[in-house]
Amino acid sequence: MKFSIERAVLVKAVNQAQSVVERRNTIPILANILIEATPDGVSLRATDLDTEVVDRAPAQVERPGGTTVSAALLNEIARKLPDGALVNISVDAAAGRLNVQAGRSNFSLATLPREDFPVMANSEYSANFSAPAPILRRLFDKSKFAISTEETRYYLNGVYLHVTQADGAPVLRCVATDGHRLARVDAPLPEGAADMPGVIVPRKTVNELRKLLDDDEAAIAVSVSETKVRFATPTLTLTSKVIDGTFPDYSRVIPTGNTRKLEVDANDFARAVDRVATVSSERSRAVKLALDQDRLVLSVNAPDSGAADEELIVAYADDPLEIGFNAKYLQEIAAQVDHDNAVFLFNGSGDAALIREGGDTSAVYVVMPMRV
């Protein structure tokens, strides 16, 4: 194998592929990246056995072939090479080495046989459709903050991607919850997605997916089966196993009878919560919301460190209410609001609150109260 590639192209490709590689590996080959050169260009493949990334990059290929080399090492070398350099990469099969040369820099890296590299088996996908990158970005970005980190409830360690009905129309929906807060985000159903099985996309895959979704013009090819999900652009393919479990019936925890309505500027609210929470104890981070006619008082009382309160002018015309929430949860939900105003719907001080973005019902958030 022998090819030449621009340093910037190599840096981007190696960085995108190697990010799935786990730092600590008991299987040496999993610390490596598989480089394959064909007359069409170069592909770099990395995997942790659950997730696989393949990045295709343009290169001048003199001699096709392939090998595997340390992902972390190649990433470090590529980053440290001078800007604008042309990088020449070749394999010395007899010595089992990968040679990297750029300008006056030469590196000889240990390799492992490409035959030992595990390639994720192709799955028969039951649904194949295309979706604009901004649509998928919104679905996953607005829901992922609520993914549970509790390993015992493994079926909550991801985003539930499925097809359902909303207001009489079919939608593509993402839901995440950790039992304390919930995010439910809808988008119009893409053509070809109607028969898609519902799958739980793992947290790591959701984070890796973000790299495919930065280009607003990109159309993402999505393929889904009962066991795998794949997202692809012409240059980057992310394949992942899905979480083998049943996502709970989330509709039961979304309140439908909350009638007390608070409307508040989302940015002002988030900043006020942040300010008063400064004095709260890290353990509970509880913030009390006291609501009266067009007035909201946010307060924290932490016996060990002090107290704080702040008043906001809001739109509220219902009975007075006092209710407490985890400050971090309120800030995370407020950060998702793209519209100027966040709408809170309350029932009582012991009941879950429903949050929307203005009059938009395509994104709904639920947060459980705390005792304060």
C-alpha cells in the first residue's frame, strides 16, 4: 500500500474515525485503525465492537492495499505535522511497519494484520430512508441531555428513535428519560421511514452522530433493523448496535391535565436559575419557584452556605403556587428552547411540570419536582 494525502484531510479523517476507539483495550487490534487504499481513495475504519465508523477521504493512491495501525498514535502524528504538508504513507510488509513521511519528518509505526481487524457484519435493514441533517440534529440534540447514566437501567442509556402519531399525523420521534426528566421531540416523517422498527440508539452513538450532522446541506441516509442502525453521508458511515431492551411507556409520565400556565423568557429564566443556584449545596441543587400574579420568585436556601432569591416579571394568571426543582434540570431544559419564551404548565407542587417552546408542541419536556 502506498498513497499521498493532504495533511488537513488526514487529520479530519483520522480524528473522526478514531473517536470511537476506547482508551483502554484488552484486545490490541481494537486500539488500531484499519486503513484501506483503493484506486478511488482511502478509507479509515475504527470500531469498539458495538460502534463502527468508516471515513472515506480523497488521496493519490499509487499502490492499493491495507493495514492497521495505532489510532491514537496516527492521530497525534497527523495533528503535529506542519499545515499544508503532503503526507506520504506506505507499508513495509516484510518489516510489518507503516511509514509516514511529510517534509523532513519520518515515522515508522508498528502494524497488526488487517485480517485480524473485526468488521461489523452487514445487517439486513428493514427500513431505509433519507433525512436532512438539520432535522436529525434537532431530534437528537434536544433529547440527548435526558439520557440516563444509570447502568442498571440500561434500556434508558440511549435515545428511543421510533415512528408514531402526533395530532393525527405520522412523525419521527426521539425520546430520552432518566426517570427525573424527559424529552420528547418530533419531526415530520421522512419518506420510506413508516415501517421503521423502534430502536434505542446508545449514548455513545448519539454523540458520534453529531459529526455527521454539522453540514446543513447534507442528506443523511438512515438504515434501521431490529439490532442495528446506520447513518451515512457520502464520506462518513456510522454503524451501531442498538440497545437490546424495551423502552418504557413514556406517554404515562407526560402530564395532560396541567392547567396553571407560566410564560417566561427562556434566557432570562436560565440565567436567573444559574445565579440563585450559586449558593445551593451541590448534592440537591434545589431551587424553589414561587408563582403569583405575573410574578416569579426563584429562591435557594442552603443552611451551610447561604440564601439567594431573584424576581422575574412573567405571564402568570393562575392561583399562587410554590414548587421546587433541581437547578441543573431546569437549566438544561431552558437551554433547549429555541423560541424566546418557555411555557411551563403546572398542576400542583407535588406533580410533574410540562415545558414547551412557545406555542410549538413538537418538543415537549417533563421534569419531576423536588421537596424544598
